Amino acid sequence: MRVILDTNRYIDFCRGEPSVQAVLRQAESVFLPFVTLAELRAGFRCGTLGRRNEATLVRFLASPRVSVLQPDEQTTHVYAGLFAQLRAQGTPIPTNDLWIASLAVQHDLLLCSRDAHFDHLPQLARC
């Protein structure tokens, strides 16, 4: 199983949420999209535990099973297709989440997120 983490599930993992920890233990690969990384670091900058949270993130990223996932030209094609689909359905989602969904679809990854708006993309595998 290869999973991609949304910001809320990374936070759940750090808080010891058993269901997320179980998924990540079973995963052969864990991908943190660039957007999730940016959202986390933005939150760290605005919070009171920024240094501690950054240190935890750096340890997480040091795992050989964890990789940061960046978009490429193909991602933009997937993004455009998902954007058009959501627009036609009348079910837009936040831009950052559209990037996460695009990377998940492009790389055939299982998305771990609590956000219900991802349900508007049936081609997106979820955990």
C-alpha cells in the first residue's frame, strides 16, 4: 500500500490516532505532498510549538519510507481534468486539496484525509 497524507491526517498521526498509525505502519511508502508540507510549516510558524513540531516533521521525513511529492507537467494535466470535473459537478474543492488529489490520482496513491469534499472524486482511492 502506497499512501499520500493530507495535513489533517499527518496531525492525527502525530497526536497518536490509532487508525492513522495503523495505516502508516502497513504502508510500504508514504508520500507527503508539497502542499501538505507547506501547510504544516505555515502552521508551525504561527503556533507556539513551532520548533518542536518542525523537529517532529524532520524526523518523519527522515524515514526511508517517506518522500515529499512534487508536481510535474503531468500533474498539471491531471489537475486540469479534476478541476473541470469538479466544476461540471458543481462541487469545487479548495485549491490546495485539488493539488493533493491530482498527485494522488497521478501516482495511483491511497489518500488519507478526513476532508469529505474528496468524496466528490470517485476515482480517488481513500483510506
